[in-house]
Amino acid sequence: MPKKKNRVDKGRYGIYFIIPYFVVFLLFSLYPIIYTLIISLEKWDGMSLNQTFVGLKNYVTLIHDSLFYQAIANTLIMWICAVIPQMVLALLLAVLFNSAKKIRGKEFFRAAMYLPNLVTPAAVAVLFVFLFDWQTGAVNKVLLNLHLIKEPVNWFLSEFSSRGIMSLISWWMWFGYSTIIFGAGLNNIPAELYESASIDGATPWESFKSITMPLLKPTLLFAAVTSLIGGMQTFDIPYVMTGGQGNPNNKTLTVVMYLYNTAFQNSNYGYGSAIGYGLFILILIFSIITFKFINRNVEND
């Protein structure tokens, strides 16, 4: 009997410990999600007490909103331009750091690469605004001194260079994180496989192609999907660098920037909430596709 009572008491105490989590989840996660859905079905300026129910009108408008699709395209373009060099460099560095060769200062370089990830995106954006300022920026001064340009370049007037700078910032901030993730994946690959391949006469490239890449595929896809989810929510960097305008000609306007401007600048909370749910559906679709792809490839491997 006493043992049974102890088991009951332990179970009860376990419930007490998880109650705070559910309270926080209900207040700060579930409630905002439901409330945002309700607002997306209404017309509301965020100030008045009158909230007019409009049904699916906001979503119908969203489907025909060309600026929303342009914001999606901008977000995806900047994400792709950042994630491809980021993944390639991170994979090369992870393989280098996890190789059998001793590299002096390896731990220092790992820590140094991760440091940009600890800085807030807004602070990094301000730093790069000063670096690429067309009048006083260090980039123009260096290029002028090297005689690579004849006069200062206003980098933020060009669609190509504006997107390129923002992709560069994203790459710089996150490639250290990806290197650590890939390094953890490489550490999980049994060393015996490489030893067997070496005995069979396989070259380093053949071992990389036949052992490393197949076994690292789940890690690569995990990094890709988390990067996609984060990339679709890009806000701080383009907002700070363009003053929230998405210049030039809305070519750096991201989905979250469009949401913010609609809801908080134009006081259209109903349509802003609909944009938020549109973004949620996009991320959900991309995540489902990626996870199905992961499961299929893992089973095949």
C-alpha cells in the first residue's frame, strides 16, 4: 500500500510541475493565435471599440494582392542567395574541423564563427548601414583607394546590391551556427566506416560522396528547413536598413515587413492578421514538404 501511495503522489507532483508550462503556453501562444485568427475575420483599426465582422474578405483580398506575392518573392530570393553559400561554406568548414588533421586554434575559430549569431540583427543592420553608406562608408573608401570604382556608389539605390547586402548579412550571421550543426552531424558518423573505405582503397572524395553525404543528409535537411522558416520571417535587417520602406521599389520588402506596415503603420489590423496567417500557411506547407522529403530520404538511406 505505501508503495502505491508514493506512485500516486509522484504522478500528482509531476502534474504540478507541468502546469506552469501550460499556463504560459495558453496565455502567450495559444491565445494570441486564436485572437489573431478572429481579428483576421474583421475590419479593425486597432483603436476603436467597433470591430466589424467581414468574414473571409481579408483573405480574398490577400489572394489577389500583388504586393503580397512580391514580398514572398523578395523573401525567398534573399533567403536563397544567403543559404546556398552559407550551407556550402559551413559544410566545408565542418568537414575541415572534423578531419583527422590537427588544426591549431580550431576551437578559437569555431567560437569566433559563432559570435555573429549572438549579436541582434538590428545592431548588425545598423553596422552595415554605416559600412555601406555612400558618403562616409568604409566600403566605398576602400574601393576608391584600390581604384576599383571611380566615384562613391549608393549601394541601396540598386535592387541587386540591396538584396545582395541583406543576403550577405544573413550569411555572415548564420554560417557559424550551420557549421556547428554540421559538425555535430559528422561526429555521429561511425569512424569505422571511413576506416573500412580506406582499407578498400577509397579516395577521400569517394568517402565523402558515398559515406559523409548520405549519412549527413538528415542534418543538411534539418538545417535547410530551419533556415527556411527563419528566412521567411526576416524582418529586422531589411526594416532597419530601408527604414521600413523596402526600397528600392519594394524590392527588399519582406512578408513580415508588409505585415508590420499594414497593421501598425496603416492601422489595418484585420488585413495584417490575414497576412500573418498567410505566412503561417506558407511556412506550414514548406515544412510539411521538407519533412516528408527527409523521411523518404532517411528510409532510402
